Amino acid sequence: MHEARLTLYELAGADLELRFSPHCWKTRMALAHKGLVARCLPWHFTEKSRIAFTGLETVPVLEDRNTAIGDSWQIAQHLEQSYPDRPSLFGPAAALPLTAFVNQWVDATLLPAMARILLLDIHRLLIPEDQTYFRASREARFGATLEDIVAPVADNLHHLRQSLAPLRRQLRSQPYLAGATPAYADYCVFGLFMWARCTSSREVLTADDPIDAWRNRLLDAFGGMARSATRPFLPCVGGDDGR
Amino acid sequence: MHEARLTLYELAGADLELRFSPHCWKTRMALAHKGLVARCLPWHFTEKSRIAFTGLETVPVLEDRNTAIGDSWQIAQHLEQSYPDRPSLFGPAAALPLTAFVNQWVDATLLPAMARILLLDIHRLLIPEDQTYFRASREARFGATLEDIVAPVADNLHHLRQSLAPLRRQLRSQPYLAGATPAYADYCVFGLFMWARCTSSREVLTADDPIDAWRNRLLDAFGGMARSATRPFLPCVGGDDGR
């Protein structure tokens, strides 16, 4: 049952059930945190005309009654302001700028590191028109072919795991990045892990990484919403840990 | 005039006025934020016996009446709890875990990146006994000689500037990392810039980096306390910007 007034446009693969965008996952978790259920519509990179009414070119886009809001950070602000009686995404106002900083850390540092692992897996899951768009835009951004970007697998994994060091240290002393309970700062990072989970058979964490326990707690949150998300059909690959 | 009950042990160079430790600068800024003035004693790496009464092996160490507290993060907690009527270092309780995360980001990501630029400059400023200790411990930690660590200057600067991307993005929309006014999260990062300023003639930011304006604001804070800190005598080097 969704609330008729809320519609979320989410990036989808050729399999329309496959919703893998890290930014859309930030919004999914934020809606769940607020106890809100939206009608979630699949959207492809090349369907810009379908969201043209919003003036935006990328998703997530949230329609809330007569308003369209784009950008996952702006959507989180909107939800916090429009649903003040629901559980807070940020805690007191003083925590908002620091949550913004965590989001910047995720987007500037972790997202490019994770992209170097996933780009070719993502490409494989898109509709043909999106594949053309995705390859051209990402190869321009990274200055290399998708194949060359993902080729140094061990280096790319090492770099991601190193980049996660601040989270790993934080989780030594508390169960969530934001403290005793999860908040939007956690969802910002978790979105990246959903991006990996919903596109790739590769396990990005080592088996003994304390971040794994945190990820499991968030996979289980909200009735296991994230854990039950559609994942691509992935052939077994030798050496994979079968996650 | 210091308050007789507060004593801060700070790392010093061969020039005892030279106080450059990033962690000690976190504490200096925290004391100033609280409007507290401590008696600041110079300490060298190899003077472990002088702080043995604390059970600690590194500085900062703060003595507050009959208590000795080590570790800059623990000192910040102590100041917040012991001086609740002074300006808060963290804002509401919900901001504390997020400030801890910023501190983890600084120590796990920025500090090693900055160290690769400064290690040899620091070594030059120490007393001979500390030079031996410093070279052995840092070469073991980084797995290379000090000279080899700092040799790829351009790469090291590029890596540091890239690592600062989350701060740069954050400062697009607000004057301080923590929001409209500075807080301990800002001082955690600023300590690294004081480390550079008090040990090296190298300018680590490019001239057009928006982080520079933020650094200037903090250099000017508390009556210009940080700007007036002793810097080493550094010979003019061609190509340096003369900072």
C-alpha cells in the first residue's frame, strides 16, 4: 500500500525490477525511516523526457502531491521538513551540516572508488539505449574505457577498502555511523552497498571487515526491505564468495 | 594569564616555541573555543618519562586539577563535560557521533596524506634524540625512508588535494564544516593545516582553493591565535609562494 501522493522515479535496469542507483537507495531508506511508502516507478537514463516536467535530468525524483523534488539530498530535506512528526532523519539541527559532510564524503570519495569496481557490471544490466549513454558519459568522466577502468580489480578493491577506513574506525565504538541508531548519514553510505549488491556478484568487503555487520543491520532494517530488493541473475563465477 | 589548574603538554621542535602537532592543535583550538587558557609545556617524542605519571606515551596530555587526560578526542570530551557552561564544542548530543566520524576521516585519510608531504620537514625541526625516534617509527609505519616517502612531491600534493574534496564541496554552501559557526569538527581538519604551517614552507592548497578562505577564517579566530603561532625559520626556496 503506497500513499497516493508520493511517487518516486528510480533508475532501473533492463529488468525493470532492478533498482540499483545509490542515490535512489538513499531516498528509499529515507522514506522507510520516515515510515512513508511511495509508488516507485522505473526510469531509464535515456528517458529524460519522462521527467522533463520537473526541470531535472536525473533521478531520484520525488513527487509529493504537486511538488517535484530532485537530488537525493534535497529530497531528504523535503521529507524532514514536510513530515516533522515522523522519526527525524538528521537529529537536532546541529547535526544537519555534519550529515551533509558525510554525504559529500560519500559522493566525492567512495562513489568514484565503488564505480571503478561496478561500471561494467552496471552496463550489462541496462537497456541498449542506456548502455550507449552510460558508456559515453562514464568513459568521458573517467577518461578510459569501462573495460580498462575495471581491469585492475585487486587495486580497485584495495582502494575502496582503504577509503572506507573512517567508517571502519567509527564502527569500533558504535553500531551506526550516526550513533546508537541509524540515520541519514548511514543511508548515504549504505546506498553504495546497495548499488554493489544490486549490480554485481562481487563481494566488496573482506570476510572479517567490521563494516559487514553494520551492512547486515541495515539490510535487515525496515522488515528487511533492502535485503529483499531484486538482484540481477548472476552466473556463478569461480572464486566468488557466493554472496 | 592561564588558569593554574590547566596544563597542556604539547609536542615541540628543537625550537621549544615550535608547536606543530595536528592533535595538539585540535586541543589548542578546543581550549580557545571554550575560552580556557592552559599552561602549555613543550614535550619531545623521547621524553616519555615526563608523562609516565599519566600512563600515556604521547601528547596531547591535559592536566585538569588532579586528572590527566590523553588523546585529543578524549580531551575534547572532557572539556565538553567539565565546562558545560562554556560554548559547546559539538552542539547537541546527536552531533557528537558525526563529529567523531569527521575526526576518523581526518586521522585515517587526511593525516597520512599530509604526512607524505611533511615528514622530512618535521624531522629537520626535531631535537637529535627525537630525530632518531621519528625516523625509525615513521619509516616502519610507511615502509619506506623519509626521503623516498616525500620524493614524489607532485603526486603527494595531488593526493592530499583530492582527499580534501569532501571538505571543498561542503564549503560551497556553508562557511564552516560544522555549519554557520566553527566547532570541533572544523578544528579536527584545521589541526592538519597548522601541522603544515608550523613545519613547512610548502603551500599545500592551490591559490584558488575555496578551502583557503576557510583556513583564513580559522587562522583569524580567537584573536588570531593560530596565525601568530611560531613558525620555523625557513629559507626562501625558489618557486615557493612565500607563504
